[in-house]
Amino acid sequence: MHEAKNDSEKARLFAEARAGHIAVLVGSTQKMGVGTNIQKRAVHLVDMDAPWRPADVEQRHGRIIRQGNQNPEVRISQFVTVGSFDSFMWQGLERKSRFINAIMKGRLDVREIEDIGDNTLSFAQAKAITSGNPLVLEKANADQEYNRLSRLERAHHRNLVAVEHTRAAERTALASATADLPLIEAAAERAVDTSGEAFAMTVRGARFTSRTEAAAAVQDWAAANSHHVINPYARTDLGVLAEVGGHAVRARLIAPFPGQKPTAELSLDGVPRTSFELDRDALIKADLGTIRQLENRVAGLPRLAQRTADRAAEAEGKIAEAEAMLDRPFKHGEALAAARAEVERVDAAIAARSGPAEPAAAAEPDGLDEETRALAGLVAVTFPRAARGGGGRSGEEAKGHTPAQRRDLGRGR
């Protein structure tokens, strides 16, 4: 890839790769990153090293996992060296990818990162493979399974909390509907038909059979009551506005929010779920539409009773469903227990392999703080062969040669 010195040479090289004339193409992430369009026949991508950023890995893999690739499946491999610096590099990629995935998910809780993406999983496995300790790979796999099941268990418990809230809300709705239904049914039985010529309304003791005259009377009543001082903390009861269809209509003045106009709440007196709001100015300028609204409230009582009964039945069904879900145990409970036992087994095996601490450490202080000493212990577990290699001595020193002897050997003595 680096033999292509300019854009025209790169374009020619890419065209030959897409045509199948080039079987293997080698290049760096910078050279074969953005703008590399060779995915048509690409079937196998190999990461020869571990970059510093997870985005670089994503950029590499994007050369083969993209639209336009005619192969149904592709392969991605990583070359790593056991006991080398590759372990540190893949571990860094794993750590960075965890936080990046957490941010992309919108979860900024740094104390707990619940999920890791596919890249993070491959990073962890690559780190485990390069460590030279098969138990590290077992631990990576065991931790992955345990974390997955733990996330499912937490989601199960969160769902139970939501179901519990739903059950409480439906119980409240059921109690309200059960209490309101008899009142609404009784009001529906008392209702008097006011449709057509049967219209009649009483306002301030005067009976009107004309809707136009009734609207004018409502305007007079509203004008007479518009001087009421608005209580900013409660509804101001204005009393009975009128009587229509065998029911009294009660009016209450509602204090406005800052910048808004006050409104009037009208309802059939003593009948729940029949209230509606009107702008106070609309009440002062009441017309035939206002009268029709009052009539419709009375005429709609049978339908309101049916809706209330349906809501009570719906609440009962949701409560039964919620209780059934609350009694249902976590379906992956046994698998979670097995995964937890596997993690504990692997941890115990790693601890046993690391061996007991040297007693000489207590007699000869190493000058390390607790955090550095713990890190050194982790390195000893991850790279056991390096830890047994004589404390970092060179090969000649391990054989017993002093620096002077090495100089003599170099001169042929």
C-alpha cells in the first residue's frame, strides 16, 4: 500500500484490488483508513498490531465490514505475541472501549458500566490470549457470561419495580372507578332529555325554554360573579350557575399561572368525571355553544357510566397481570448461580497459581506502596514465566557471567 505515492496511484491500486488482481494488500491504519474502497472482494482482514485507540480498530474493520462486499461472511483475525507488550495494548483498548460504549449508550455512571460492545469483548479475549495464562482467558469468558446474566437480573428487578408501580396505579384507578360508578349511574337515571323543543334551563331562579335567552342569562350571571377575588392557592367556588336536564351546574374559578388568564371549571354538581374548563372571558360571552356543552354533559351520562365500568374492568385485568408477573421468578436464576460459581472457581485457580507471598518480603521492605505492590502481583499472575525468569536479569547474568567475563568472552579470551 505504501508504494502508492499519490492519489492516482492509490486509485489504480484500489481498482486492481476490487478486480481481484491483488490478493494481499498490506498497509497502516492511516494509509488504508478513510477512503479505502476495496471491500468488494475482501474476505479476510488481519490486525498485525494493536493501535492506541478503539476508533483505529473500528476504522480497520470498516474496510471489510461495509456495504458492497460481495462475500456473505468475512473473517477478522489478530496476530498477538504471548508474553509481549500486546497484552498491555489490548488491555488499554478494552478499558477505553468500555467507557466509549458507556457514553454512546447515554450512561455516564462511572461507578458501573453495565455493557460492553463486541469490540470490547474481542479486546478482552486478545488480552487474555497474549498473557500466556489460560486461566486469564477462562476468567474473561466467565466474567462475560456472569456480567451478561447479572445485567438480565438487574433488568428483571427494574421491571418488577415498574410493575409494582403499575399495580399501585391501577389499584388507585380501580378504587376511584368503583366509587364513581354508582354516582354516575344514579345521575344518568335522574337525567331529563333537553333535546330539540324539550329544552329548559333555569338560571338564578328564572326558567328559560329558549337557548338564546338562556345564553344571555348565563352572560348576566358571569358578569355578576366576575368580581370575585381569585385565590391563588385554591379554586374559588362561584356556586350554582344553572340547572339543566335535572342537574345543577356548579362553577369554580381557577387561578391562572403567571401570564395566563383565569379559567372557569364547570361540572354537574355531585357527579364525578363531568367537569370541563372554559376561559373566563368565554363564560362572560356565553353563546349557544356554551349551552350545548352543558346539555351534552347531561346527555353523555350513560356513556360516561359505561366508560367508567370499562375502566374498572381494565384496571382489574392489569392488576391480575401485574401480580402474575411479580410472582414470576427470574428465569435465568440457575444459570446466574452457575456463572457465579464458575467465576469463583477461576478466581480461586488464579490465586492458587500465583502462590503464597514470599516471607522474605516482610523482612526486606521493597519500598513499594500498596497500590504498586498489588500491580506487581497482578503482573506476576498474568506473566508467570517472566516472573520466574530471575527478576529481570539478562541472559548472561542468569548463566553466572559477570560484566567483566562478558567483555573477555567478546574478545575471544
